[in-house]
Amino acid sequence: SRGVFPVEVGLMGRNEEMIESREQFVEQALAEYEGPLIGYALGIVRDRDRARDVVQDTFIRLYQQDREKVQRGLKTWLFTVCRNRALDILRKEKRMVALEEEKAARLEGDTAAPDRVADWDERVTQVMDALNRLSDNQREVIHLKFQQGLSYQEISEATGLTSGNVGFLLHTGLKRLRSLLPEDILEKSVRKQ
């Protein structure tokens, strides 16, 4: 069988091979999607530890699923389960936790001058403030599109919105961001592209 580690055929026979391939499947999914899912969950629950818990629950559910049912649409399935689990947690707690800025991770290995770091921090704060002024749906689809790289169809499947609604939310959200952000931030981001 392709993509499966050789296993000893013992009392479990073929089931032993299926256990190995399931573990390998989940490990590969974990390696590829854990980081993006944590970032996505963090955007919803606003707490790194809770985001990690959400992602852990997502991968536990993946392990429990029939591999054949989720393999084709794995990315969409993972983001949908992650989103639903994160929203479940918010509903249970009925409170939003302030977003923690990850300055150390962002600046890790960067030896920029203090004035450049301060300028960067100020710009990030301005962008985060502008994002927080968008509707929850606009913020979510912008995050999925630009930070997670999902297609309109994948966003649609992950959120339950229609593709047309996703496009509309992206368009209006980006238009609103442009109106909220200072001109110098927009000019620098256009020059970098």
C-alpha cells in the first residue's frame, strides 16, 4: 500500500496497517496545518492557549474521522472544525479576551534599530485597530483570505457563507480598511508588492 510504513502482520492484520496510516495522515496534517490553524483560532478566541486547545481538539477530531471522508477536502474540513470549536468556546465563556501581541515572535532574529521597531509596532497597532473596527464576518474572511491563503470556495465552506457573500465581505472590508488606515501605510504596502 502506498504512503504507509511497512508493518508487521500480526494478530491485528490489516487493522494494524490502518492505525499506522491514520497516525501518519494526522501527523502530516499536523505538520502542514497546525501553525495556520493556531493563527486562525487565535483571531477568534483572542488567547494563544485557548487557540492551541481549539487546534488540539481539531486534530483529535481528525484522528477520529474516517480518513477517506476528509482527505479530499482536508484543509477546508480542518478550518471548519477549528472555527466551530472556537465559536463553541466563545459561546460557553460568553466573553472576548483581548488579543495578545506577539512582538517577540514577530521580531525574533530581527536586529532592527529601535526607531524602526517602534515604527513597525505603531503600524501594526494601526492595522489591528482598523481590523477590529470591521464586522466580525469581514475580519474573518480577510484573515482567511490573506493570512491563511484560502480560496473563496474554501472560505465559503469553512464559514457557511456563500461564495458571493465572501467576495462582497472581502470587497467591503478592504474598502473600509483603506478608509481607516493612514495614507502612508497604504503607500508603503503598495510599494512592497
